[in-house]
Amino acid sequence: MASEYLFGLTSSRPDALQAVEKFQPLLERKLWHQLTCAVEEEMKNAAWLQVDDTMVMFYECFIKEFEQKINPMKMTTFAVTASRKFSDHEAAMTFLQTTMDRLKLSKQDKPSVQQEAQVVFNCEIAMHTLALSQVDETKKKMKAAEAELDNMNDIGDLTYSMFYKLCAAYHKSREAPPMFYRSMLQYLTYTPVDTLTTEEKCEIARDLCLAAFAAEDIFTFGELLQHPVLLSLGETEFSWMPEMLKALNVGNIAAYDALCGKDAAKINGFEIMVASQTLLRQKLTIAALIEIIFRRKADERLIPFADIAAGTGLPLDQVELLLIKALSLKLIRGTLDGVDQTVEITWAIPHALDMDQIAVMKENLVAWQDKTDNTHKGIEDQTTELFT
């Protein structure tokens, strides 16, 4: 059947001739590994496979004949790719379920490979149940996949990628910014950025930024700012998002206010941004507070309220409330003195540094080294007197 399909393919799809000439001898000689690699390459790059239902027919009429001869995870990957060409979610789920039921291990495959492949199948099925607004069923499948992964070893990146993609989609549908943010960053950890389309990268970066802005417990953005997916927003209508992240990350009030004025229409185009204005201002002032702490030397941890008011743009009588908020969120540790209007800081939340902050750290280290050298020299100069 597979050979007949290839023969007929050349007449209906002349642009597939080169692929057919590559597949035919590998199929006849039963070189399953080489055939798997050839199919994988073709499914990634071939334009002819993207037309109508060609990908589905390619699986059903060609890959299906030797699917049990190849690595189960490769079979799973091919099936998932084909399933995404279905326009009907129910049909896609039926295809995935029946294909999963045919999974069969060879003698050299570890039993865990089948379990892992089933997790991938079920995660993809859950994406379709979510698209059909079957939220409870999606949650059930997501929790089942999580339990399976917790009991498995040597899990591949593809499996984690599928799982966290499902988690991110679920949390997005539930409008849970913190959970979406963490799940999507986990997804990107296991998913090479160069395997995503331009549209996918832009959508992911946009949604991550919005989640970071709206999440009540996210106050540092270094991990996102350093991620290459953010570059996809550079020449788009969302280019203001990375700029706002940078301003929020270091508490740059002037840059934030200038951006809000310049791109007000774009920013206010998102309801979530309008609803988060108070939260964003709070994040900005807390970031400015942390930046004040960061820029002070180790022996300058007793900070007057007046310095904080000047650095955050707050009235003096609101500084104590800001400090109490930062302490309650466990973003800083220290001791308040309301009488003397000072705060002694013992710790501040660590965060990724930009080049300006690294330069400050370098200056502090140089100053610390000079102070240490002077102390050492002073001790050496007095040593003779101590022993005469």
C-alpha cells in the first residue's frame, strides 16, 4: 500500500517527486532508521505536505504501514504533526486515539518509551478538548500527564515541551497570568526557539509580556528579558512591551512614564493593561526601591526615607507603606525605624542584571578592593610598632 501511494503521489503532486525518489528505495530495503530520518526532514520542510489534507493522507497511506517498525517517539511525533492538519477537533482526537492504540514496542525499546509516547498523545488530545471548551476534561488529562511524568525517568524534551504547552494553554484559558507565565517559560526551556514559526514566537512573546504585567506576584523580569523569543516583538505593534519590561525591571520611572505617554493607544488597547495600571505602578515603585538598595554599597544599608522618596517619586509619608508592602511580599528583608525614618536592609530579591547594573557592581567591587587594600596596607604599616 505504501509503495502504491508513493506511485500515485507523483501524478497528483509532481513537486513530491524528489521525496518519492528518496523514500522508495529506503522502503523497499526496509531501512527503517534512514526512512524515519528522511520522513522527519520532509515533514519539517516540504511545502507539498502542507496542502489541504496531504499530511493526513501521507500518514494514513504511507507512514501507517511501517509505523510499528520505527521508534515509538518518532511515530508519535509524525502522528501529532498530521493530526494538526484536521479542521475538525473530534476527527483529530479520533485519529490520535486510534493511532495511540496501535503503539507497539520492539524488543530493543524500553517499556517507558511507550508510556512517554502515550503522555505525548494524551497531551495533544487534551489540546483539542480545550479547544472544544471541555475545560474539566482538559484539566483531568493534564493532571494525569503530570502524575505520569512524576513517576518516569529519562524523559525527553519533546514530552516536557508538549506537557508545558498544554499547561500554558490551559492557564491562559482560565485567565491565570502567574501560572501561564511559569508554564510558558518552562515550555520554552524544552522547545528550541528556531523550531517555532515567526507568528508563534510573536504570540508567545506578547502573551508572556502581558502575563508578566498582570501577575500580582511577579516583580522581576530578567528571565524573560534575556530570552531570545522577545526579539520577535522588535518590529511589530507590540514593540513597546519589551521597553516597558526594561523600565519595570529596574524601576526607571521616567522611561515608564514616557512610554505610557507615547504608546498610550497601543497600551490601552489591551483590557488587561487598563485593569493593571495600579499594579504596574506598584511594581515600578518596588523595582525603584530595589534598585536604590542595589546601587548602595555593602556598608550603606541604612537608608533614610527621604532617599527612597526621591528615588521612587513617592511623597515622604508613603515611603513606609511601600517598605511594608515590599517586606510583606518578601522582596526585601530589614528593619524599619519609623521614628528616625530609616530602614536597614539586610537582603533584597536577586534578579538578572543589565549592563548598567553590572557596571555598578563592578564599581562597587573595585571600591571594596581598594578599601581592602588600604586596610591591609594600614595593618602592615603598624605591624613594626606593635612588635617593638
